[in-house]
Amino acid sequence: MQAVEIRHPGAPEVLQACERPDPVAGAGEVLIRVAASGVNRPDVLQRTGNYPVPPGASDIPGLEVAGTIVAGDAQAMARSGFALGDRVCALVAGGGYAQLCVAPVGQCLPVPAGLSDVEAASLPETFFTVWSNVFERGRLQAGETLLVQGGTSGIGVTAIQLAKALGATVIATAGSDAKCAACLQLGADHAINYKAQDFAEEARRLTGGRGVDVVLDMVAGPYVAREVECLAEDGRLVIIAVQGGIQAELNAGLVLRRRLTVTGSTLRPRPVAFKAAIADALRAKVWPLLAAGTVKPVIHSTFAAAQAAQAHTLMESNQHVGKIVLTW
């Protein structure tokens, strides 16, 4: 099969087309002929040598794919309601930048009605991540307020739409007025240009001094202290990336007085059973929203798989709104 590999850690140019042996689906797995592969920030971190591949996972980058089931564990497929020839999208621990990809059956979802393979390939990584962190760890409820850092990222556009669809008020941050406008178009109630305003101060103002109930943070570093300051009583800060650094200081007194929760997670190394439970929740509660058009994939750009380096260059420029997808 054709694939894209990381020749050695480095700049986008280290992503090179290659030939690899066709993978074989094992027990509880399916083999997908890939039509499209999502590009995500962890792929960039892996390429630069800052995100080790979990034991047993493919060294080929790529954490989400969409395509057609061409082989697999028949019993496992039957239990999950899949069959050969079905169009699916899947979350994988690696191997997504390839014409063929093995995925656990439990991490596969049907392509929502009306969506293309490109749109479907943009879903798994961000939807699994947002559901697990905002709604399970962060316990966001209807009527509460969510602050999304980086509202135009793949994670951001998903978090904005899901939170709004499920009854929350959403405040998003972005790095330009144009990106703030994009957040508002996606449904955010408020958007803060963090380069022009203090997001913590503005979040407190927008909530009448009460603060927000949940913060979804992809920055960490110095942001943590300010996020703690803008949390309401019993608020929850959920950290899913550390683009701003791994060291953080915070006012522990505020944590005590306001009964705050500071938590975080990484999804890639979690066991299949954990991810399968998220898939079940998405299929029941979110996939109907996608089929109805209440929540929509946001695709910024597509690239032929051979142009993976250009796709990574775009991602690192932070000029995109939504997802970047490779096609095969």
C-alpha cells in the first residue's frame, strides 16, 4: 500500500510518500480502505519527535480515517452492526496516513447520513476528544457556560457546536477579529480576541462577574493561572494539550474557596474499551445531530496525501479555521 511516513523528526518536509506492507486486521479489528485521513495537532507533535507512538501502534502518523471496510473480524463486526462494504470513520492510535488502515471495531462509527468521506474523516479525533473532556470529565450541562480556548481549531469548532447544540452558553477565544467572527458564525455566543483583550477579565465581564463553568484548554503554561481566576464556583478546568508549556502556577486558595476542579487527559494511549464507550455515546447522542445538520463538519482545506508536508505547514501557520484533510 501507499503511505506517508516520518523519515526522521523534523520540519514538514520529513513527511515522505512510501510503500508499506498491507496491514492485516486481527481479532476485534477491521481493515479500512482509506478514502480520507484527518490531520491533527498530535500528528505535528509526532513528526517533530514530541509525541511518542504508543506501544503496538503503527509508526505511520494519522489518528482518524474514513473509508470502506474491506476485511475484518466477522463476529466483532456483527456485534457492532457493521458488514463488509460499509462506509465508516474511525479513531486509530496510528497508521491513518495510508491507503489501508486497521481499526478496532469499537472505535468505528458509521459515516453520518449525507456526509462525504472527507467530512467523515474530520470527525473522530475531535469528537472523541471533545465528548470525553467537555461532557464526561468537564461535566458540562445545559444552562452552563463553556470557555473554549482556540475556537477555530479542529477541537474548537467541534466544542463550540456541540456545546451549543446541547444547551450551553459558549465563549470562544481566537487570535484575530476574523477568527472571532468565524467563532460567532459557528454559534459561539461571544468571541474574545486574546491578542487585544485579557480573556479572563472579559470572560468574567461577560458572565456578570460569576465566571464560567468549564474551560477547555489547549495551551496550559501561563494560561492556567488566568483560567482558574475566571472559573465560577464549582468550575472545571480541562487541559487537553500543553502548547504553552508544561509548567504552570495557580492560586491554590481560589481552588479551595471556589471548589474548583483542575483535570486533563490524553486520548491516544487509552485502552480500546475506553474509546469504544465514547464511540457508543457519540453514536447515541451526537451522530443524530450530524445527520440532522444541527452540527456540521468544518473543513478548511484538503490535500492529496502526497502533499502531507503542505498540510502540516498550513496547520503550523495557525491560519486555518476547522479541519485539514488528506485524500487518497
